[in-house]
Amino acid sequence: MTTPLLDACDLGAIANGRHLVHAVSLSVTSGDRLAIIGPNGAGKTTLLRMLSGMLRPSFGEVKLGGRR
């Protein structure tokens, strides 16, 4: 089994006491496609910011190429 390019485990974000993203886990390997869909205010941008490293998750972890 190969190391995932992107691996997220139990990601969550809390701001002002409100859960913006709750318990998201995913794994993306070479050749995979990923779509993040949902209504306005569902936390898509917050999730993408956590996955890219622009925002530190309130809980959980993100690994890029096996590294935190």
C-alpha cells in the first residue's frame, strides 16, 4: 500500500464556540479525484484551508505525503 498524498483524520474547527467543521476524515492517493460539495455555510472553505495548511485545525490532523 502506498502512502496517501493527503490524509486527514477527525478534522474539526471551532470558532466562537461554534463547530464549523466536525470529524472529517479522508485519504487521497495518486490518481484519486476529490470533490467537496455542500450548501453555503457548510464549512467547505474552512475544510480546504485546513487541508492546505492555511488554517490549523481545532482538533484532528492533516498529513501531506505522510508528513504533518
